[in-house]
Amino acid sequence: MKVYHDLNEYHAPIHRPVVTLGNFDGVHLGHRKIFELLKEEARECGATAMVITFYPHPLKIINPQKAPPLIASLDERLQLIKSCGIDFIACIPFTETFAGWSPERFVQEILVDELDVTRVLVGEDFRFGKGRKAGLNFLRKSGESHGFHVHRIEPVQIHDQEISSTRIRQAILKGHVRKAATMLDRPYNITGTVVHGEHVGRTLGFPTANIETQAELIPANGVYAVNALCEGENLSGVANLGVKPTFSGKKFTIEINIFNFDKDIYGKSLQVDFIERIRDERPFPNVQTLIQQIQKDCDQARKILQDSPEGYSPVYEEKRRVLSRR
């Protein structure tokens, strides 16, 4: 897969590619359906499949206060798209200048002059151009004028609910990580650096790895069964997200008790996959009661992780294999 981070790099034209356009945050099941259709259309007309995406998220430029927390970093998004078997990705920098382009200019300069597309696949809600004033109908009329076809993609549904990045964010923010995994077809994850904490867990007999992360989307406070990845090693454990109210804590922390693990990983990168939420974070009357609850949490997490194959799609497994080789 070839990634163009700027179309100025696009020196060797691809013969009339079939393209789809969007942010594709999270690369969820709906996006993957789009990519499968994209590849089918490309095979049908003997062309290459190309994804056009944008970075940063357009709302971060247009209206930062309304910009959603991202489900996946840019690197993770590109890796996931690559895992779907896409030939080329154009990751267009979204700037204030670019935000001011008219729909006509975008079609003419990007789709026609630069890429010479043959087909364009978009969803019903696709919007583009200054003020997001153009959509599917404008794109179809443009295609008729410039010689490319536009196909509308129907949304993917699970249990009569449309899969969307918005629904996934809402589920994660409420701690419904299993529901999010159903829509993502993989567990939601964050990656961070292991740092020194207050070492409270060690005094309780449950040492934890504290992580600092740049992830924008953090699940609701609580206790979770998790899988983890550190230096190519697949791990499992229980995570606590919150402020440690039993100890009158105020600072938010992410702490992972990794089962059967006693290595020094300070300063290392740790990926945490949230499998299922076990309970809310809450204060306990004394330390002994807290210790008893932590043991119950660990037992429950082990059972969940043993019995839960959900979320382990081929895309997810390929991602873990790639990360484990780094």
C-alpha cells in the first residue's frame, strides 16, 4: 500500500482509480464494508482502489470546540485501512485554506485534474466544500459533467442500529466497550507510556502499571477486563480508570494490574485493549474491603478474558501481529 500525505507527492498517476472519501475514524464495520465495495468496483473496471482521507479531523480546523475525540490515531487509522487491502491512500492535510475551497474546486483540482477518477463511492451523509454545503447530489452532477460515476453506499446496521463513529464514541464514553467492539469488530484500545505512580497497588498486593496516553477518547471511569501488548508480548489483566476514591484521590489515572507479570517496563509503550467493563469505580470503607474487591475483580476479569473471543477479527489479529514485530 502506498500512502500519499500530500498530493504534491502524487507524481506517477494511477490510471483512473476508484475512490472513496471520508474521515474513517476508527475504521469500523461500516467503513470496512465501504472498502470491500471499493475493491469490488475496482476489480470490476480493472482499476486501483484508493481511499481519500483527511488529517486532522476537519472540525478541528473549522470548529475546534465541536471536534469529536478521535477513536484512532492517524497511524492506527492508516494501518487499519492497509489491513483491509487498499492499494493507495491519499491523506490530505486539512488546513484553513483547504477548508475554504469551494466544492467545484475540490472536484476539479482533486478528483478530475489530479486523480482522474473513474468512480466515487460515498455515503448518503457525505458533505464537502466550504461550509460543507455540497453532498451526494452535487457530486453526482459533477460526475455527469466530468465523466466519473458516483455510487451511494448504504449504512451498515447491527440490531437495527446504524454503525457510526458517533455511536462508537458514545458507547466508549459510557464504558460500553463490548458494544463498541461489536461495531469496531475489535476491542477499543489506547496506547500509552508506563510511568511511575504512587505505588498504592503494590502495597495492596496488586502492583499496577500506570500509563500516560495521548489518546483523545478515554472510557468511563471504572474497572475493566483488558488485554495488553508490551514489546511484542501479549498480556492480560484488569484496569482501573479513575481517581482512587478510597484514598481520597483527585488525579485521574489509568492503572493496569497485569496478571503473572513482574518485569520492569517503566518508559515502555503499552497498548491496552478494553474487553469488558466489570464495575463502576467507587469508594470502600477500608483497605481490607478494597483488597477483597480487587481480588474479585481479577477473578472476574480472568473469566471474561477466557470466555470472550469477541472482537478478534482478522483485522485486529493482523494489527497485533504487526505491533508484536516492532
